[in-house]
Amino acid sequence: MSRIIILASPGSGHGKTLVTAGLAKALGGGKRRIRVYKMGPDYLDPQFIEAATGLEVRQLDYWMLGEREIAAELCRAQNEVDDIIIEGVMGLFDGEHSVARLARDYRIPVCIVADASAMAQTFGALMYGLANYDPDVNVAAVIANKVGSDRHASLLAESVRPPLTMLGSIKRDKALAVHERHLGIGAEDRSAAQHAATTMAEQLTEIAQSLPWGKLRIEEDSLSQPDVQHEGPRLQGMRIAVAKDAVFSFIYHANMDFLQREGATVHYFSPLSDTRLPDCDALYLPGGYPELHLETLANNHAMISAIRQHIEADKPCMAECGGMLYLLESLSHDERCAPLCGIFPLRAKVNERLAGLGYQSLPGTRLRGHSFHYASIVDEPSNADELPRSAYSDGRKGELILREKRTIASFVHWYFSSEPQKICDWLSGKPEL
């Protein structure tokens, strides 16, 4: 039976991502098998933790996965690892699908990671409030982050009231001053992430021994009946080429597991450096940062030609966000503009401000995902109002969905298990919505 804990905070920016990475390294150094989860849909914190630790990081998100799939994820983990660490999102009680809800639903103890750099005794009052706000949420311990001195640490420890336990303090250290949200992309960034996580692990060595672990037990029998009955794997024998490199890096591990559970074989390739596609029946272009390697992508004419041939041969292709941008006529960023695949005769531009953010669904289905992008299409089709779109979780009109032959593309990052049949249809060459 796995041990399990949630690391949460009063809000964003308290350093819980780096603490999660450091804790995973501190525990993994003892040869324990570790599984890390991140609450919420985002890719960036998981990329940082993966770069820092070498561990796979998976998502837990009520909107995209739902209660059943979250339980299935945790059930698989309890059969595979010794320790499960879940990094929360935003503040402990923030949002409809909060960290507190997960803690309540699965009776998981919470350890608060809080930036104490501008506080003394008020730290204890804040922690006391978090611990007592909801009696059904077991806020069991606290770690003070960014502590200035031994005296500061002592004041903080004295302010924390029972039954909440002060596990210890993390001292301020220049080696820990990393810009987490942009790490994990290049070799230099990965090295910085690994160094920061190692430094954090050294500070967490003793704290790791005192964590208030819970015990996870989810009975597999309760998950044995699928939501939709079907005969065997729906992608049996299919070869799916998946773009994966420094550009196309926004890939949910659970989505790749899904493809393999449905009988497909996954073949990774790099649009940056490869000159041809793997032998494949379908193509998946996930999201990422095409603007950071724009000229290299545009100058790889052999790969662009191979992707065009695949699509023009009426083979299935599914593209999300950065993958969709790659299929457009051109992309502009920082006064640079480069021609790309030209499957859709549209131009896009990366803006300074966020252009799209929020949970999305495909109307009329259970398919769910999210969007987060700074790019926008600058010349939407004249009939754009008549074209299909996703929908925001609050009912607002969502992202444009583009189709060409058996290719389907949008800004939405889909979570495949939310609607297995629809994803299998798209990858089998049935792009109907």
C-alpha cells in the first residue's frame, strides 16, 4: 500500500513546485519508488519537475479526468510505487475543483508549503486558519519556505499551534532562485533545474523523515466496469507517429498510455531534426513552443513535405495548439515571420498577452481539455462564426476547430480518456465532431 501526501500552499508562488522536486529527490535517493502528480492541467510545472528529477509527472484534474479516472490513476500508482506526492494548484481552497476537494475525497493529509519571507508570528495565524477552515481537510503539517535566519525560523516555529506540526524551514539560497516556469526546455535549463532540486533535497533530508504520510487504498473492483462497453482495443494494430522534441513537448503521459491501452504502437519523431515521418497510420502533433525554434522548423523542408504528403494522402492527423500552429501558413513572433506547413491557409501571431485560457469541452460529447496560449489566428476565415468550436466550461464560445480531409486541429489540449471513442474515431480517420 502506497504512502501518499499532498503539498499545498496558501496561493501560487510559494515555491511548492521546487519543494515537490526536492522532496522527490530526497526520497528517491533512498531507492524508494516515487510517483509525482500535479493537480491542474498545466504542462510547465510537470516539465520542471521532470527535468529536475528524471521522474514522470502526471496530472490529476477533476474537470478533465473526473472522479473515476482520478481514482484509476491513483489505483495504478498504488500498485506500482512506494510513495505518491501530489503537488497542489493555486491555493488550498481555490476553485471549484480545489486541492481541498481531492484531500477530502481520498482522505489524503496535506502539508502546507508557505513563503514566510515577509512574516513572523502572523505565519502561525495563517497556518492555523488553513488548518481549521474545513474540518474534513486534514492539514497536518507545514514547511516554511524562504526563511532568512535561525532566529526567523525560531519565531515561525513558535507561532505554529497544535495540532498542526511545523516540520522545518527552508533557508533562502541563491541556488534555489530559479525561474521554474521556463525551465526544462533546453539542456542549460535542465542542468539548472537539477542543481536547484538537489540543493532543495539537501534542505529537506530531515523534513522528509517527518512527513505526515497517509495510506492510499483504492479497491480495483470498484473500477472494473468501464463507462462504455466496446469490443477490444479500438486502435488495435495502428501505428501512431507522435511529435516529441524541444518544440512539441506538451504531452500528457496518460494520453500515451491511453493509445497503447487501445492497441496502438507509438513512434516518436522530431519535426526539428528528423527529415521523414516514421511509418505510420496516423499523426499526432501536440502542443509546445514553435515560436522558440521557428526558423529551424521552417527550414526543415523535408519534414514539412512529409507531413503534407501524409495529410494529402488522406491519412488521419490530430493537432493541438503548437501542433495546430505548425500546420498553418505562417507564424509570427518578435517581428519574425516564417512559413510553415500551409495545410490551413491561415496566419498566426504570438502576442505578449494571453490570448486563450480555460477548461474546454467538445459540445455534444464528454471530451474535455484545456487551452492556454499566447498565439492567435490573425485572419480567421470569413465564415468563422459558422465553423465548429469548443466550449468553455462556463458555456462561453471556445476555440475554433479546423478540419481538412482527415485532419482535425485546434488550440485545445485534449485529455484522451475523457471521451475514448471520439479520440479513437479521430485517429482512425473519422474527423466528425
